[in-house]
Amino acid sequence: MASLLYRLGRGAFRHRRAVSAAWLLVLTAVVACVITFGGTTDDEFTVPGSPAQTAMDTLGRELPSAAGTSAQIVFVAPHGHTVTEPQYAHAISSSMAAADTAPQVVAVTDPVHSKVMSPDRTAALGQVRYQVTRAGLHGDSLTALEKTTRPAKDAGLTVEVGGSAYGSGKSTGHTKELMGVAVALVVLTITFGSLFAAGMPLVTAITAVAVTLLGLSALTGVLTISSTAPSLASMLGLAVGIDYALFILSRHRSQLAAGMDTEESAARATATAGSAVVFAGLTVIIALCGLAVVRIPFLTVMGLAGAAAVLIAIGVSTTLLPALMGLAGERLRPKPGSRAARREQAAHSAGYGGRGPLGERWGRIALRRPLLTLLAVLIGLLTVALPARDLRLALPDNGSAPAGSGQRQTYDTVSEKFGPGFNGPLLLLADTSRADSAQQATAALVQDLKATDGVAEVGRPQTVPHQDAAVIQVVPKTGPADERTKDLVEHIRDQAPDWRERTGAQVSVTGTTAVNIDVSDRLAGSLVPFALVVVGLSLLLLLLVFRSVVVPLKAGLGFLLSVAATFGAVVAVFQWGWLASALGVAETGPVVSILPILVMAVLFGLAMDYEVFMVSRMREAYVRGAEPREAVLAGSRHASRVVTAAALIMFAVFASFVPGGSSILKPIAFALAVGVLIDAFAVRMTLVPAVLALVGRAGWWLPKWLDRLLPDLDIEGERLVAAPGPTDQESRPAPVPTGSGPGAP
């Protein structure tokens, strides 16, 4: 691997203008594809084959108006008045009549005629049905619907428009993300001591993100891609793109500070630090592609989008970055006597007995009392993880939309005036083709449903055109995300066999609420298989890289601690409400269902990044003859500062998506930001050195029979040291120890 990357880095350096032009051509090509094939994103969450989705598909064929999305219009009378007063009732009916003519509307329910009013008659709830899903709505359809409420507003009524057609809100823009880039620039400048060098990782990362996002936009014309997928790809691409370039560029500048030729240094940095980047990136890609085992299309697409972002970031870091190194030439070499040069010299000259840089001092603290350090970290992380026991999952509804938005105000008004269940009614599809009397079977179902605990209201059955089925709307007493609503769905499904036996009607539960419940159940049930597949494959990769039994096991257990503490922090903020207002959390409640499995995938990959970057430096020192304790300190000395910078950059990028993120993206971004800090500082930079110090040489033990079976990936670049380059002086970086890792700072 190192030899291949060495040739790749040298070739990119020598043909720097051609490589730069090639990436510019790629950007131009994806822009052309977006213009030619681009479509729109789709935020529908479905699980093909689930009970609710199967019933929804049937409903779409039998009664399309009931299977499409819907909007709600809530009318509230002025204080001291009721909506039944003639002038208000006439205005409501006029608005609903106008809504019936709005684009894509197939049916409306006039609350005046159907008597859908609050018990105190101060509010009325109209319903607007579309024959298409939310993704099928035209850009101006909802705007046109809102304009139809003018008669009611002119009459003095307060009118709010919301419902499932609006979703729970999207990201409020990307200006906040620029803050993450700005923080990254500051951290990079401090790390390199050069604004010029700091700009290079940003250029390569932005290039990778641009290619990824434009590619996803082009694919929206042929694939179903949710709006969250590009946001996730943007987060990951920006974070790992900056970090991977940071690791390689740090090694390059370190070698330049020791006097190495620029071309040889670029090739060696790509070979050694690039090897760590490739294998670290592969763990992220494996974890994200592993989302396919859940068999939920929208989640699979999100995982593949994120994996594509990481893959492109690897490609940019190992090709475009060496080309930029060639264009920069000697300008990247730290000037003699500069702070950067002195810092590089200190990093390489500090011995085991010296004071050493900050990373080594941190390592010494962890190694002074390794058992005490281990216990302290374990107790701290387990304490933070305690709230995770209360983790509740659900897909977001309009109750988590931004405060002040129309859909959120509609949701709150409906909950207050009518009850929370009206925000997420269930639909029952009753197949009466085998019943003796379809009318009697439907009537019996309605009677039983009205007597069911947890049901607030049962609507009038709507018969499908061929008369062999009926659709019944059931309004729960609780909201869409409430656990009691899920219990009601399960109870109705449990009663279905009894109804079939008594009445001959086959009953299926569907509707947006039931579909979301099935999605959440599938996600929860897939978490363990996903973890086994992904963690197993990734740990096998670490076994190949480090040729050690202890290192992969330690990496996996450390990850479990990190993810448990991360989930604890998420529960404390998004369910318990700690710091909720400061983070802009609209409403506390269940966490979005896709968070655990998605965060596990991403965080595991990133955790393995730090594992590779830290431990590869330690193993490098060990295989060159250092004692186990000295090897741990050497790894801390050379890698900690760069890993610290990388973690801070990732934290800044992820955290920048929290303030303006949608109800889906906000908790995911928060979890990743917190998880990166916990894993980098508590686990990789503290727990890992302590464990390796405790186990000593056993930390690098591998059975001989297994050692013979495993291929030698040469991540330390030992073959590069043995084989001279164009000239012996150029190929040997004299006082600088060569090897794998992120690049000595």
C-alpha cells in the first residue's frame, strides 16, 4: 500500500498541473450532469413491505385521494366569539371552497358542514387532500393554498395552515456552516503556523464536497434522495476532507523542516500518512455502507451518500493535495528559526526523558498512573452515559418544527383546541370483499373502534369505488410521537384476526403515523445486526493494519463507551431539555429514529480514524525497537497535536449544523460533535495510552499462525526505508523517523 501511494504522490507532484486540471474537469462534468439530469429531493420515509406501507400502497391504488399527503387549515374565532356565528361560518366555507380550487388539491373537508369544531366552538379544522405525496407537490402548491385563506382572515379569524404536507421543517440555510469553516481555518493556522499552509486543506475539502454534492444533485433525477442525505454528505465530506489533508500535509511539512527534498517529501507523506488516511477512510466507508443491512431505502441512500463523500475526500487528499504541494513548492517549508520550525524540531528531538511537546506531556499524565487513568475515564464516561437508558425514538412531526413556523403554530393550535391525536390520525383500510355484508362489517368495526381505549374519535367510513373496501379515520387521544399511539396501533393490529373471524373484514392500519411507527420499529430491530456486521468488518480491517489482537478489541470497546456517552448527552438535551433553548431545540421529546444507527455508523468510522492515526505512530516506534512505554509516548508526541486539531475541526464542522439544522439533522449533528470530542480526547488520547501501557508487549501480540495468514499491508512504510529513491539522500529523511501515521506535527 505504501509503495503504491508513494508512486501516486510522486506522480501527482510531478504532473501537478494535469492533476489539478483533471479535478477541475470533474467539477465541470458534474455541473453539466446537474443541469441535464438534476431533480428534487424526497423527504418521504417509507419501508417497503412493512404492514403500514403495504396498506398505503393498496390505498393508493384504490382511493388515491386518501393515500396522498394532506394539509390542515385551522380557523380560530376572536376572543368572545365562536366559529358558528354566521359571518365566521360563511368566511370559513368561502375559504374552503377556494382551497378546493388550489393546485393539485383533490378534496377538501369543510369543517362547517362536517361539524369538525372544538368543544367550545372557538376553532374549526378543515382538511385539504392531495393525490400526491409530499415529494410530488409543486413548489407553489402550498403557497397557493395559503392564499385561499384570505376570506377568513378578512373576516377577523386567525388562520394557520400546516399538516403533513409541510413536513417538520428543513435546514434554515448554510450560513452557519461557514462558521465551522472559519473555526477550521483558525485551528489549521495555529497548527501549521502558516495561513498559506492552512488554506490547502480547506481547498481540497471544499473541492471534495462540491464534487459530492453536485453528484448527488445530478442523481436526484433518477434516484430517491432525501434532503438530509446531502447535508450528511456535506458534514462528513468537509470534516474528513480537512482532516485527511491535515494529516498528510503535516507529515510533509515535518519532513521539509528536516531538510528533505520537496518532491520526495510529498511522495513519502502520501505513502505513509496517506496509508493511514486510506485505511481510516475505509473504516468510515464500511460503516456507512453497512447501513444497507437495515433494508430501508432512504437510510441506505444516506449511508451511500456519506460513503461517497469520504471516498472522494480520500481521492482528493492523495492526488490533488500532492499536486498542490508541487505548485506550492518551497513555500511550505518552515523557515529556519520560525515558531513552526522550532516546534517541529522539538517534536523530533524530545526523548523519553525530555519534557517534550504537549502531546507527550498529555501521554505522560495518562501513563503515570495508567490503572487510575483507566478507572477515571471509565467512571466519567459511564456517568455521562446514564441518561441513555431513557432513550426514546420516533420520527419527527410538526411538533418539532421551528417555533413560529406555520406548521408548528398549526400543530400547537390543533393540539390545544382539538387534542394531540388530530395531528396524526390513523387510517384503517377494511377489505370487506369476503364479508357477508360490507355495510354491516364496516358498522361493526366502527362500533368496536369507538369503544377502544386510546381512541378519541372515529370518522365516517369512506367506501372505495368498487364498494369492496372502506377507509376509516381513527383519531388517537395522544400525539403521533407518543408511545401510547404506538400501543394503539399494535392493539388494532392484534384485534385484526378477531375482526376477520367475526365480520369477514380484513383490517390494516396505515397513514403517516403508522408508517413512521413501522420505520422506527425496523430501525430499532436492525441496530444489533448492523453493529455486528459493521464492527466485525472494521475490526478485521484494524487487525490487518496493526497485526495485533489487543488493538482492535480495545478500539471496539472504546467505541462502545464513546457512543454510550454520546447517546446520554443526546437524551439530556433533546429529551430532558438541558441547554435546549441555547441550542435552539424547538421541543423536547423522542429522538429521531435514525439517529442511533446513523450516529453509530459515522462515529465508529471517525473513532477508527483517530485509532489509526494515534496507534500507527505508536506501532511505528515499537517495530523500530522502542520499548512499549516509549512507543506510546512517541505516538503521543508525534500524533496528539494533529489529532487534537483534527478533532476540533470536526467538532466545529458538526456543531455548525446544529443551530440552523432541521429537526432531523440537528440531533444528529449534535451527537456527532459531542461524540468526536469524547472519542478523541477521553478515549483515543487518554484511555488508549493507559491500556497499552498496562498490557505492555502483549498489546502488539499476534499468533504466529495468524501472522502468516494475514497479508503485510506495510502501513509503516518500512519498504520505503529499505528501497532508496532517485538518490539515496532524497529517499532517506535523515534525522526524521519515517513511518505511518498522520504526519508528525
